Amino acid sequence: MAYRYKLKQAVLQLGDTGYPFERLIAEVFARQDFETEVGQFVGGRCIQHEIDVIARRMGDIRYMECKYSTNRIKVLSIQTPLYVHARMLDVISRHDPSGAESSGWLVTNMRFSSDSIEYAKCAGLKLLGWEYPEGGGLKTELDRLDIYPITLLHYLNRHQKARLIENGMVTCHQLGKQVSALEKLHLSDSLRKQVDRELTIILG
């Protein structure tokens, strides 16, 4: 599908804040039968932390910090995994129930520095980047799960896409299930038909 070649650009266009990206990541795990929460405050052993995404599935609990950038060539340096790992250890040390497998994750649309990857492997911090791990990065997961940001839609302008994102519509799948959200954009009949047709093509 031609839309797959525009995925990276579509993710870069999700907006200037990280919240739509967090919703996108929650959708990735929700489509794998995880129960997900976004933007939750969790008390650690020492202090309280805001966790971007929490995903739970049958004793598997994943606490995720999401780092989003609109810069397509940015590399995540070692300082970020060092900081994130400390936060995750504080949370897990208090909320690791007996029999559960809890893990801290750092998720980004960027690339990781070699030091970041080496440290994460040693420390047990899970990394998910655009093309990391090899064969299972974010790009691969979006493709595999048929998750496409609404920013892929050609017939809507930037302002219209931003309106949808503000109303919680981050993926084409979400919009396909709640097409009534398009009514708030007051599209012309011809434009609405073009958007509906494009959604049908993307969603298969």
C-alpha cells in the first residue's frame, strides 16, 4: 500500500505536543489485547510519576515513557534512558505485584544512540524506536497492525486534522469507527465523499 511509505512523515505531523503520539502508542498495544491507560500519575517508592502509557495483559505490566520529536533525524542520547530507567525503577519497586512481570519502556519515533542501546540492554530497560529493535520497531508494528495516523489523510488540511486529534481521533481506525467526528468539520459533500473513500482504501 502506498500509504505505508508515508508513515514516518505522518507520525512527524501528529503535532507539537507528545500527547497524540502517546495515544498512538497506546493503540499499538491495545490492538495486541493489552488494557491501556494514558497519562496516569503513579506513586513510586520515593515520589509520584506521570506515566505516559501503561499497558496490562495477564500479569504483564508495561510502564512506558514516550519521547516524541518532529525532527526526522534526531537521535535520542544516553541521558534519556538513564533518566527514564531511574523513574521506572522507582515505580516498579512499589507496584510490582507478586507473580506479575513488570517492565519499564522507552518509546520514541526517533533513533537511539549506540550508548542508549548498550545501556538499556544491560539495565533491562525495554526500547522501542522507529526502527529498533531490528525487525520489530515502531514502523514494523504500525505496518503489521494496520495502524495509520489520521495525518495520512490527503484530502483533509492541517487544521482539520488538528481538530480531529484534539477530539481524540489519532488513527484512521479510530476515525473509521466514529465517522460522525467528521461532521464537526463541516465538510462539503464532495470533500466528505473523498475522505470516506480514502478511509475505505486505508482500512482495507
